Amino acid sequence: MNKYNANNILITDILISLDEQLDKVGKTLKWKKHDSISFKENLWYQHSMKRGGLPIDFLITFFDYTESEALEYISSNFTQREISKQLYNNEMQLPKKNSNNNHIITYLNMYRFIDIEIINSFIVYDLIYQDYRFSNCNFIGYDENKTVRHVHKRSTFESVNSFKGNTKGSIAKHSFHYDGKSDCIYVFEAPIDMLSYITLNIKDWQEHTYVALCGISDEALLHRLAVNSHITSIYLCLDNDEAGNDATNRITSNLCSQYRVFAIKSTFKDFNEDLKFKNNQPVISATIDSTIETKIELLNDCCSLMDKMKTKNISDLITTYSPFLYNYDSPFIKVKTEAQYKLLISCATALIIAKQQFKHLSKNYTNEEMIDILKGSKEYNIKPKNSKSIPQDLVKKISEIKLMNQENIYMTKECKVQYIQLYIDFASFCLNTYVYLLNMRKEK
């Protein structure tokens, strides 16, 4: 038996063959010895250690097998026929429809507070239905031929171990979505978040396109963009937690050169929590640390500074940040404080210049939208290595801008995009450095 076939055995079957005890939690199985591990067919993931893999890796990690021993164990305990059956039995089984949708209507409206008209609309569109066996709420994703290619199931019975997940054989790029005719697409992690946002922003909702990623992979978003060529603006409405914020930054960085990309953040963990709050229910807070709160306050100040600024150029930027280089580490607190504040002014100046450059690409952004672009930049969360490296890093970044400006008098579209990104990265660096220095002052 080869390694490829061996790695298609179900992890739970391996545990059963090893006489390991499994506990049933809802509709899933947990390994009693390591309850932080999740299984999905032939994949495993240990949340506490942030690692995972396939069956051979599993035996190596938890049972001290060598790779050859793991391969030998699987070959000796599982037949080729069993492996082939698991390998090719990936056809999606569509859950049988119930004769009514009473459970899901009650669940979505009474427990999730989604507007009844929204629920009925999605039922009429055949995008959600109640299944016959478990009364789950099934969120349906179609391909371009109106064939069901994705089903995300959600238990309608609230409990600690309530079930949710994708039906086996679902194709990620066809996840739950609704296509409108406007140039805007709104992106969510889960179907219920999507329906919650629509409830909170119900006016003319049918005009827009919406997609639930059923996770944080951007595969479904990229496919919707491919089949809806009229879309020019992306609104990322992912969870307000570490994973959601990281995904927002990643997706923005990948797509900001082709689309107008904005981040819309819920007040609490996600938009269903916001909807619960509106209905006077207990909510889960967003995961925001003090540094993020400081950044939010500073970005509000930055936006106010931008409102007062007129046209700026690279000479203005150099004039703005230069006092920082000479006085940021002054022994006099007042001088040092004023010098460090120049970083925030430099951040605003760089964004104003980037905004002006965007106009050459026929993209007219507001100051608030420029702040959102900054939040989505790849360097938004990168902290300085240490205080000694700050001056050199700052000079290096401005030198990159100057060099590109000198070498490209007449810029192509691609060069212009890179040139704009340099200013946004410079603004990110100034903001992160200012926050870093503020925290150092607080610690002292």
C-alpha cells in the first residue's frame, strides 16, 4: 500500500482499531484522551497546539510511530477495498426536505432574531430549508447551472454541543450566497452572520451580492467575483476576533489593487451578536486588546488630521517626519512627545498622498475609506523590531518611495499601484511605531 492511499483512512477508524475511547459530542466524535483535537474524515487538527495533518502524521505525533511503522500499521489493519471506498465516496448527499420549515423559522426568528421577511425570502429562493431527519437548517449553495454544490447545516436546537458544518462533498467555492445587480459584495464567515447583517441593513438589500465563506477561506469570494464581473466594491464583514481580523487583512492585501475593499466590523463578536444586543439579549464581546483600542482612537485622530489637509507631496512628507528623527529619543519629555506625534501627522500625510494617487486610477476615496484601506494593508499589524531600528527603517521606507518616484516619471498602472502601496505601508509603519512608543512610555 502506498502513502497516498494510507492517508485516506478515517482518523476515527484508526482510533477504534487502536482501542482508543471516543466520546460522542452532538453528532461528532471526540477522542477522550485529547479532547482538543477535531477530526474531519482523514484530517485531524489539535487546536491547543495549532497543528494538524493526515493519518500517518497522526500516528507519528501521538503514538510515536516512525513513518514506515505508521504505513505498515495502516496496511496491516485496513484493506485496499476499505480505503478505496473512503477515497471515492465523496459524492454529496443532499439532506431530504421536510414537508414544512417550522423549526428553522422559529429558530432563525425567535433565537437568532432574523427578520421574518428575510427568512421567507430565502425559503422562496430555495436557499434555506428544513431537513426531514434532524430538522436542521440547511443553507444551500448553487453553481451557475442551478445545481446544488454546497450545503451548510446548522442545528435548530441550541445547546453547548449544537451541530454545524458542511455536508460531505460540498464544494467550497459554491457556498451559500445571493447575487444582486449592484457593484457591491458583502462577505461573511457564516450564513447566520449574513442574514443578521441583512436584517440590520434591510433597505434595498436585494440589490447587492452576499456570500458566506463558511469559514475564512476566500475561495467562495473569488468565485463570486469571477462570475459577477460588474462588482467593484468588496465589504468584508468577518468576525470581530483575531481570526476574522487576520482574514480581513489577508484578503484586503490580496485584492486591494483590483477592487475597492472595505472592512465593516460588528460592535460585538459578529453581526448576530449585534442583532442579539438590539433585542436585549446577552452577547459575546469582540476580542479587542488595548493596542487595538489605542489604534482605533488614533485612526479617528488621523482622519480628523486628514480633513484639515490640502494637497500634499513627498517633500511635505519628508518635512513632516524629519523632526521625529532628530528628537524622538530626546531626554526632554515635551520635546520627545511632540516629535513622536509627528508620526501620526506623517501617517495622515502619507494617506492623503495615496488618496491623490488613487485619483489617477479613477478611484475617488473619502478619508474614511482611506483609513479602511490602511486597516486592511499587509503591514497594518506589524510592530517595530525594537526602538533602535526605528530611524533606519523609517529612512529606508521613504527612500523606497523617493527611488520609485525618480525612476518612474510616467508610471504604468502596475507601477502606480505599487507606488500607492508604498505610501500606505509607510502610513502603517508610522502608526504602528507611534503606538509602540506610546506603550513604551506607559510602561516606564
